[in-house]
Amino acid sequence: MKEALKVPTIAELQAQGISPEVLFWVGCAGSFDDRAKKITKALVKIMHSAKVSFAVLGTEESCTGDPAKRAGNEFLFQMQAVTNIEVMNLYKVKKIVTACPHCFNTIKNEYPSLGGRYEVVHHTQFLKSLLEDGRLTIEGGQFRGKRITFHDPCYLGRANNIYEAPRELIKKLDAQLVEMKKSRRNGLCCGAGGAQMFKDAEPGNKDINIERTEQALETKPDIIAAGCPFCNTMMTDGVKNKAEGQVKVKDVAEMIAEAKDL
């Protein structure tokens, strides 16, 4: 039986006089959604394995305000953002890693004007840096030779021009990376952005997540890889509709953790 995961809060560490290397921003999905919690656990296991000094805010973490802002409620966004910024500045946070591109984009690009200036990295960038520093090794394991296609999250790709980090990690698994016709800058949204995740689809001929899943399935993948909990949900729903039991949807961190048997 594996040990229970230990995840310290930044308050606990600072009480001991320890300043962690990074603050792990978990996000609402990674905290509350049962599927996304698995991504959170995978990343925690990898950071433990790589001996990264990290902490979370715990109950002091609130929503970044991304859904409120995208839905048009700027007032609520600023209230949520300022609350988070005051907490992080109190703890003198310098570097943040998150597995959610929505949190990543909001904290990186929209918090500075409100007084929150931090180095913010997406978890695929962080894992790539651990790999380059020799702190993380990646084995192919059960993913060796598998056909894997990567769906670019909007807020990672087009919004922040991060395309290579997740792909380099997939290649390190000795997997066969197969690209969709619409990828990188020409990628298609999964349908969850702009706060659409939290409302019913609008009338139309086809849901966007079905369209995107069909594009992914054209590559005949064993696995559709994602780097965003929202994308993971939408692509999983698409697979249930089109190819249930035939194709898996996994976050890049989950694959690395599984390959290392963490």
C-alpha cells in the first residue's frame, strides 16, 4: 500500500521558517472535480519524486476569477483576484506552477495590473524544466509506441504561445506523437472556454467538443493527451459519445506519473 500523499500548505512551511521553491496553484477543477483531482495527485507525486519543495494555499486559495471575467462580471473578477493577490503577497510568493491554463493565463497576464506579479508556469513547462535539470526522468512504460495526439488548450497555445513543452514530454514517453490537422495555432477550442464550461450549449448543429473529438479520432489515437482539466472533461465527454472504451483521455502529468509507477 502506497503512502498517503503529503501536501503542505504555505502557511505551515512558513511557520517553520521554510520558503518553498514553488506555490502549486491547484485551481477549482483540480480541487473539486473528481476527474481533475487525479491530475492534481499525479503532479504532486511527480514533484515529490523530483524532490521539489512546494506548497499549496489550501483553504486560502480562491477561484482566480477567470470564469467571472469571461462571463462579463469584471467586478466579481477583481474582487476574487485582489483577495488572492493579497494572500500571495503576504506569503511573498515568487513562482507559481498550475495544471490549469485558465488559472495560468489569468494569474500571468491579468494579475500584474492589480498588484500580483509572479513567475507563472504551466505544469508541462515546469516538468520540462525538471527534466532538463536532471531532477526528473521519464520512462516510456506502458506508453511506449502508443499513438498519442495532443489537444492544444486555447489559453496555453494561442493565448500564450506554449506548444512544444507538452509535446516534448509526450515524445520522452517513447510514444508516437500524431498531430491533428488542426493543431498548434490552428487548433480548435474544446468548447469549454469563455465560461462555457458552466452553462448548457447554445443551439446549433453540433457541439464543439464533438467536432474536436472527431478531429482527434481521425488520427486513430490510443490516447488523446490534454494539458487542461476543462479540455479533459470536454474531450472525455466527446469520446463517450463517439468511441467509448476505445480511446483514453489523459493529462500529460498523469501519463508521466503512470509510466514511472508513482
